[in-house]
Amino acid sequence: MTDNKAAVVAAQAVVVTKQSEASAALAAKNTACSAGVDFSVGLETLEANSCYDYTSQTGYTQAKASCVAATSALATADAAVVTAQTVVTDAQATAADAVAEAARLESGCLCNAHKRQTAAWASATTDHASHAADWKQAHEILCALDSASTTCNFDACPTVAKPRVAAGVETADQNHCTEAPTATPTATPTGTPTANMCGCSGESNGIKCSMTDAERSCDQDAVCDGEDEVEFGDWAKLCTPKANLDMCMCTGSLNEYECTQTGKGHCGNTQRCVKQQDNKDVEVKYGDWSKICFEETVADKEEKLRDCNAISAGSRSDHRQVNKVLFWHFGTVQPVFKYKVAGGEWIDFSSPSVESFPNWWRSSPWGGGFPDYDLAAFVNDIKVKTYSGGVMVNNGDGSATKPWANANEGRFGCPKNAEEADKLCAN
């Protein structure tokens, strides 16, 4: 609240400064544009030409330039005033929103405290009348048994003193707990008054009530996780402090999240963890994964695998591929695999790429070795991926293989499905 007020004061001070600058610019413009112009022209020239062109005279051009510059400076100063006034308006709106929110929270707090205090007091005083009667009867019996006394005097039955409450709580029933009347009266009265029941809206700490259009919320450090509906104002049964829960948030690394109590974990293999939604970091209770874990699109996966050296060894079942390797690319558009020697031109592979699995494309077998060649994948004539020799194992015969193992065929196996193709990028 204090920060918002300070922002308004600061913005208003800027407006005063800009208005002062604009006034100075206006005065400068009026002075420049009304200044006298001295001509240095001979009489013969003037008499020879009754329509003498004065626009080329130095005195005129200098005065004109000064007027134009001052006019431009005034326009800039006036625009700065408008901008500063807009900042003031925005700051005032923000401050007003903060005041309204503070009033809403205070109203709910006062109403809640009033209801709790009223219920506690009713519980403490319900049986006082019967207790007072028993107290009187007991003392009268004691008096009857006391033969030495002719009178029967005793103190009144003790009572519970009502505790003092904070300002505003005592009158909250009228000022804060009464719902605003409806615009149009109900046509037919209901047999039994309907209570304003409230429950969690399902949006973080949001609360939605049956008879109140405006949505409320728990405190920013709490989560609305109550399963049952409660009467309006009984927020403690709906709101649980975050400090008591295992709260989880995406780390920003693919499908990884981290929780306050259980540490790091991951969404599903085909999902990614979305950290920000509506420009806000999203924090959820442990297990409420549907709010941060979303299925990954092809475009997302293509971006993630853009720098992956996806290379597999040739298949032993095909003798033509032994001691050869296959290069892989993930994407929706068919790539063209190319190679070149140092300083040379890019040359297409002998055969087009093949889509072995959905969106997974592989090159024709390559047996030209690695040290002397650059290899890359092109999409629409744009180089999108290069294949580094740093992940290759030299076989000693001019060929190379990647150390990726297939469970059925050992080191010399091709992927048999998209999941195995994904494993090419796992190492």
C-alpha cells in the first residue's frame, strides 16, 4: 500500500517537472518565432526588384530555423507532459485497486473473527442459567444445615467475562457479514433461507460462493484445498498455508519440477513442465500435475532435439550396412543429408532421407569415415543440424560408429521404433 502511494506521489512530481519544462519551451518558442529580422540589402537592389526574395537572407534563415527548432522542442515537451500524466493515472488506478483489495481482505477477516467470537461466546454462556439455579439451591442447603446462622447470604454465581475484541469485530455482523441485496426481489420466497455456501474454485487459492458473483481467494501464502463447502466467511476450513504442504514448481528444464518437501521429479516422458502461465510462475500441490504438466507438441520436441547428434550404427542383418552409420533428424519436413570435404561444396547423399518412424528421418548408410568430412542436415536449403565427430568411435578402417546399443542386435543395431530413436539423444 505504501509503495503504491509513493509511486503516485513520484509520478505527480514528474508531471510538475514536465509541465514546467513545457512552459519554458512555450516561452522560448514565442520568443524565437516573434524575433525581429534584420536585412542587409542595398537600396538599388530593392528598387530594381519590387518583389525581392528575402528568403535567402541570412537573418531570415537563422530566425526561421530558430522558430522551427523551438516549435519542435515545445511539441516534445507537451508530449512528455501527456506521458507523465498517463503514468500518474496508471499509478492512481493501481493504488485504488490495492486499497479495494485491502478493504476486501479486512472485511473478510472482521466477519470471520466476529462469527468465531459469537460462536465461542454462545457456547460459553449457554448453560449459565441452569448453573445459577444449582448454585442458589446448593447455598440454601448449606444455610439450612448451619444451625448457628439465622440468615442466608451468598455470592452470585460466577459468570464468564466476554473478552474484548479488536475494533470493527463487534459490529462486523452488520458492516461486513451482510451480503448486498439482489437487484430484483425474488418472485416467490423460499420455504427455508438458503445459506451462501463457498468452496474452492480449482484455480490455486480461488474461492467461489453460491450467492456471491465476485470470486474471493485465500491469502497469497495459502492454497484453497478444502473438499467440502462451508458457509460464507469460514475460510479457515478451505485455506491451508503453503508452509504445511508439499508445493511444486517447474524448474524450467524440460519436464522437470521441484517440490518443497519431496525434491525434484519429472512429468511424463511425452510431457513438458510449463513454469509460467499468464506471465506468472505456477505453484501447485504435490500430485496436482495436470496444472503444470502438458503433452509436448512436435514443434516442442523438434526444438529440444535440434542440437542432438542422433547417429546409429548400421544393421548387422544387412551386410551392406556393416561398418556404416546412419544419421537421424527429428522434424515435420523431410531433410536432405549432405557432406563436404574441408573447403569444398556441400554434396547430397546418394539417396534421399527416409521417414522410419513418425517425424524421425534417417540418411542412407554412410561409410566415408568422419575425420575428413563435415556432415549436416538441411531443411528447405537451410542447414539446421551438424553432426559432431566427438561422439563417434573410430573403427580403425575409415568408418565410425556411435556407442549406442540396441537390446537385440548389440552395438550394430538400428532403432526399431520411435522410442528407441529417442534414445539416440539420451547419451
